[in-house]
Amino acid sequence: MIYFNNVSKIYKDATALDDVTFTIETGEFVSVVGHSGAGKTTLTKMILAEEMPSSGAVFFESVDVSKVKNKDLTKLRRRIGIVFQDYKLLSNKTAYENIAFAMEAVGKTEEEIASDVPHVLELVDLSHRLSHFPDQMSGGEQQRLAIARAIINQPELIIADEPTGNLDPINTHEIVQILKKINDLGTTVILTTHNRGIIESVGKRVITMENGKIIRDTKHK
Amino acid sequence: MALVALKRIIKGGFLNFKRSGLVSWAAVLVVTVTLSVVASIIFLQAILHFSLNQIKDKVDVTIYFTTSAPENKILDLKSSLEKLPEVASVSYTSADEALKIFRARHSSDYPTIQALDEIGSNPLGAYLNVKAKEVSQYESIANFLQSDNALVVGADSIVDKVNYHQNKLVIDRLNSLISGAQKLGFLVTLLFVIISIIITFNTIRLTIFISKEEIGVMRLVGASKMHVRGPFLIEGAIYGVVATLFTLVIFWPATAWLGRNMTDFLGINLYDYFISNFIIIFAILLLSGVGLGIISSFLAVRKYLRK
């Protein structure tokens, strides 16, 4: 599904990715682990075409992401759900509207929105927060809302970039369980983290990065 | 589908405006200041225009004829003057009327009236009063009067004097003063409008700067550029509409006061001007406000929409 072919990313004075090659198959749950600055976020940004490789190529299915034209970018991103460490919710929209916005973006009808949003909020246990704004919710709740937004359009891939970085252990566990459930339903998940404990609890494939290189790629079990 | 998208964009714009609270009202305030500048300029131009027209109206050229001039010759000259494109109007005053006016004007001046009575015959000649469309055109009218083909045969001898040549200096000065005032008015207007636009643009840019990160998030969530940009454009238009209403509400009592107390000084009743030109002033303010809001929002969002 995703194929990195000898990808390097060099900023002015630093190498973020150094000749990275790997493949992720459809339906996999891949944890990318490494210290801050190891290149995890750069890697996810390349899949989203937020960053372009200095050399090499990134493929999403048969699409060469680095060559995607501006007008096709929206189409590509609609196939991917993203969860960030800092949630990145729309602060002046309620929980309901945050999710509705993602549905509107792909052209869903009002009826579809009205029937799907309560359902997905129930899935992440936020039914009681429907009309709350993000700043009226706890960190764990905001992250669950971000996950709900990421999965609402049934993307083929979920990228969770340090989703538990700002959360306590209980909320962290909940988030990981939700991601595993999403993966069980057939969606490919890429999870980046610097927390080894999370990887243990996931128990799936782990790519370990250091200084922009992949130093280990193991199936956990 | 497009209709649904449009409905969502409009709804999003209204929600943004409502939820941005103080930031929205700050932007409205700045647009109101800009529109007030525009409205003030409209009124100042009206005062300037009115004053200049009054001055222009006082300028004319009078052709005095000799007492022996036959009336049909004078009327021939009148009709050929009226054919000139520069001429706005020509009024004919016959010798008898000129005498009547003279007597009326000097009715309390007994020696003059007595002297007139003693002469017996009418010493005054007829005259034509010529008004040009523009002050600058008097010279060409005067030149026309001097040229041979302008005057009907023999008319040369019937003209006593043309007062253009006595008034030339005053007319020339007035002419340069009027065109100077108009140019200055235009420059000042331009300057104020440019300053206002820059201030408004920067304020709206700041309100959108607050949403900079969210614009990026919307794009990452898969929203098209129009879906992201649309609500901001609507919000910009709302600033313009609300500011237009505020400006009209401010100028209503302001012009009423000026109309009641300053009409003699300004020479024009600004309240009457406001009321009789309400539709056009409303349209100018609304178009400026909405245009400014939309264009500023468009440019500001564009910067953050690149990715």
C-alpha cells in the first residue's frame, strides 16, 4: 500500500531522512518508534505530501506522492485519516461540527452527516460531548474526537503522529485500544511514538528509526 | 450539490463571524472607520462641487450693443452663439428691458432717474448674456465673437463692448483655482482611500492570521480550497455589510445636525443631500465595504492555502 523507495530528505543543515526504503501492506498496523528528531514526523508528512523528498520516491498505492499535482492533493488526503499529538481540532467548531466539517469536505449530504456523526461519537465514547467546543474537553476527549474525525470518511489509512504524547497512561491506553479496533476493522494504521510501552501493548510490526535511518524493522510476534 | 456547498459556506461564514466575538467586531469597527472616510469624502466632494458651481455660475460674458443696433441682427447673433457647443445659455435683454432694470435698480437714486428723464430717449443698448458650460471655455467664445464669420454682416459695428476682456484676468485666475481645487480634492481622496484600504486589509489579515493553523488542518482533513476559503470570504462580506449599516447610522444624525446648523456656512444642506442621494451613497458604501472585506480575506487566506 505504501512504498518508500530510497527516500532522503535534507533540510539546509540537517538530514531528516537518510535513504529510507520500506513497504507497508494493506491492513497492517505499523508502529514507527524513535527519539524526537529521528525522522518519524517527516516520514508521515511525506505520505501526506506536506513535505517532498529531496531524493527517492514515495508511493501511496500506485500514486507517486511527490508528483501529485495541487488539484489532486485533496483527493489523496481524503484517502488518509490523520491524528496529531496536539489534536488540531477546529477551535471554533463544536465536537459535532468538527466531524461534520470533514464529512462536508468530501461532499456528504446533510442526512449522511446527521446519521453518521452521532454514531462515530458513540464509538469513541463522546456522545455526551456533542455540542461542546474543544477547549471545553479534556486532552483524552479531544484526542478521541480527533480520531473520530480521522475515521469518519472511512479512509484506507490512518496516520497517528504521537497521538498519546500529551496524554496520561489511562487515556493513552484507551487511544491505543481504539486504534487497534480500527485496524481490526481493516484500516491500515501507522502509529509514530517515542514511548516503547505503547509498542509493547500494540504488539505489531515496529520500525525503529534513528537519525533519519531505519535501524530495525521487526514483526513483534 | 453546488447549492449545498454554497449553503454550507454561507452558514460557516455566519458561524465564524458570531463565534469570533471581539475579533469580528474589531474588524467591523475598522471597516466602519474606512467607510466613514469614504462617506466623508462623498460629502466633502459635494460641498466642493456645490461651491465651485456657485462660483462658476457667477462668471459670464456680456455683449453690449449700440443703441442703434437692430434687434434682428442681435437675435441672429444670439442664435449663432447658441449653436456653439461651449455655450450653455444665452439670454437676450432688449434696450427697453435694460432701461426698466436700470430704473428699478436706481429707483431710490433720484438724480440719476431725473437725468434719465431729461434725456428723453433710451440711452441704453440691448445686451446678450452668455454662460459657458465650463469656465475655461469663455476664451473660445470671446474668440468666436472676434472672428469675422461669427458675426452677421454689419454686426461688427453694432457691438459696443464685450466685457470678457475686462474680466479675463479674474476668469483665468478662477479657472486655475477651480481646476487646482478639483485636483487637490482628488489627490486627498485618493490618499485617504489608500490609507484606509491598507489599514482594513491588515486588520482582516490579522483576524485570519489567528486561524492560520486551522486553515492548514482543514486542508489536511481533505477540504478543497474553496471549502476552506469560502467561509472567510463570507465573513469578510459580513464585515462590509455590518460596517455599512453602522456608517449610515452614524451619518444620519451627523448630517441632520450639519443640515440644521451649518447649511448657511457650507452653502448646501448635507442632510437633504444625504436623503436625496441615499440609494447611491448606500450602494457606494456597501460595494466598498463588501469588496474590501472579500478582497482582503481572499488575499489573506491565499497565503495560508498554498499547501
